[in-house]
Amino acid sequence: MNLQNSYDRITFSLPHSMNLALDDLKDELQRTKSDIIKQAIEYFLRLQEERKLQQAIKLMAKEYENNEELTYLTVLDAATRWENYH
């Protein structure tokens, strides 16, 4: 079974005002509520993944700054590049 084409039906509650706004958006975009909600969730999941990556980058940057073994070759690379260009 192809999981990409497999769907689960879920039920959730929205504030009435949000549901009315979703109805208006559905009509404006000529799309289904399901499509709009799927797109919103996909967007939110991407944002969360980017946030996780940014946190990992910050942790790695701190480790890089504080670990001489990680920066040792950087000094050698910089010296080699300097010699190659001058």
C-alpha cells in the first residue's frame, strides 16, 4: 500500500469565527476546507522542522567555537587558501 495516497479522516473543533473565516477562504480560493487545512498543516510542519534545524545549528556553532579539534583544520585551510591566492 502506498502511504502517500493513504489518508486518515480526523475530526477536530474550531472556534466558530475561525470556521466562518475558513468558509470565506474556501469560497475565495475555490478549494476545499480539507485542502486549505492540509496546506496549513504542511506549512506549520515545515516551520517546525526549520526551527529544529536552526536550534541544531546554534548548538553545533557553540560546539565548533568551543572545540579546538574542530577548528584546528580551519586554520590550516585558511592558510592554504591565503597562500594559493597571494
